[in-house]
Amino acid sequence: PDPADQVSDRDAMLTALRGLSPRQRACVVLRYYEDLPVAEVAFALGVSDGTVKRYLSEAMDQVGIRLASTGTGVTNVGRRTFAALAARRDGGAGGPAWLYS
């Protein structure tokens, strides 16, 4: 894959993630970036496991819709998409700053 396309896709993903509600983004951060189990995310946020799962599902749907509207090559947003993005733990462009803002 072309590195320029990968950067473009990542930037589109970051923009889409920034558009999530604070609760949805918190669930994505805790579940996929911090790699916490659903039960621990629920405890940290003071909600039920089902609520966390709902927020994560809604987040995937919303990010998918936003990415589809940008014309990126990313067409299937799911757990692996979030996990791959979260795998960048170096504090660079894909690091913690965007996750917590």
C-alpha cells in the first residue's frame, strides 16, 4: 500500500474519532488503546457492560459512516480497525494526545 494513502486513511480515522461523543471516545480509548476488558471499562466509567458495548458499537457505526463520506479506502470499521490505530503507542501523530482530547 502507498504510504501517502495510509497517512490519509489514518488522518481521516483520527478526524472521525474526534467527532465521537466524549463517552464513546472514552470507551474506544479504554477498550482498544488501554486494552481494558469491557467490565473494567464499565467500572471506570460507572456504567454497565451493556452500555459500554452499545457505545463501542455506535462508535464503530459513526466512524464507518464518516469514513465512507470522505472517500478513504477504509470501508469496514470494526474492532481491528480501532486496535490497529491504537497500536501506535509512541506518542506521535497517532498517540495519546488525540485520544484524550
